[in-house]
Amino acid sequence: MTDKVFEKTINKQFEFDEEVASVFDDMLNRSVPFYKEMQRLTINFGLKFLEKDDKVYDLGCSTASTLIELAKHSPFPLELIGIDNSEAMLSRAKKKSKAFGVDIKLINEDLHNISYDNAKLIISNYTLQFIRPLQREKLVKKIYDSLEKNGVFIFCEKVISSDKILGKQYIDEYYEFKKTQGYSEFEIAQKREALENVLIPYTEEENKKMILDAGFTHCETLFKWVNFSTFIAIKK
């Protein structure tokens, strides 16, 4: 379905409810520049660290697109686990995974309440940015502690610039991108207002510091387009 959520006046904060879930895949592809490319990199780099039957978690898995693509490209079976606190998202994830013949364990739970035992790969695509800073740092530490030796954490985030001038240019460039995807200025303004104080992005440097503070020995940017970045962190 086509994303038309913000064509009407919105009087509430953004949430991953039934209305958003019903158009989420279209929303991602039209709202996140190079989303498919970042997903491809996540899968390709993730597979380099995986072996048969390794355990993979996707935190904030939404409709399970990344886990489904990972399964389709993996030359060996993997234990796939998707976690999300939106029942509406998981309902669609269940239908999609069944349609593609991919076995995914889907869990409806808060990310802080789950243990990620014996994880070899943990994925988090545009999820950390919705978690309050103090809780975000605790979750990243939990991710580090849960990974096996040589495990990897790959995550995508919206980022901001520490420079005010560049920051404004980031926003302008991103808005121009959204217009090319068919969103009106009204829709763009509506979504920005709905996300205010819900999505809290870090700078690229702040994301890397958070990762290193959690114990990871290495964190690198795999991909970046203006204010969207994909990071990879390795636990030695």
C-alpha cells in the first residue's frame, strides 16, 4: 500500500500503529534514501561473520524484511529472531515470512526485557534513534554482552551534524529527496512534527562513542548519505 498517513492533519506523536504498519514498507523505501542499498550491505557484511545455524537477532524488526532477505541470500540455515513491540508490525512480519517460506521466531516485547543469548549477529535498523539516550546506551551495552566472540552488530541510524550550517543543509537536502519521492510539503511538515521528541538522532561521532563505550573494539561507517548512516561494530 502507498504511504498516505500524513496527507491528513495529525494530532498525535508518531507511533508504529496499524495505520503506519499497513504502509510501512512503502514508507521506508520512499523516506529513507538508499534503503535497499543499506539493507544489502547489512546482509552482505553480516553473512561474512556467520556460519551454519548461527543465531541472528533483528531488534525492531518491523515487517521482517531484513531477516527475510538475509535468509534468501544465506547459503546455510540460520536461527532468525525478530523482536518488536508493535503487534501490528509483527502481524505483517508473520504473513510475509510465511509467504516467502522463511522460518522466523517473532517476539512481541520491549527490547530491554529480552535476553539475546549466544548471538552472532545483531541487527538494528533505525531503531536505536527511538530509544531515550540513557536507555539507548544500556541497550547497546546489553547487545555487546550478548554477542559471542567475533560477533557483529550492524545498525542504521538517522544522524545529525554537529555543525549548525551543515545541519540545516542536511535537512534541506533530505526534504528535497522526499519531494522527489512524491511527498508534499504538507506531508513532510506533518511527519516532522509527529516525530518531534520521539526520534532523537545522534551525530555520527556520538554513535561511535556509544559503541566503543559499551566495549566494542571497533566501529566503522559502512555507508552514509547526508543524514543516514550504516555502522558495523565487532566484538573481538
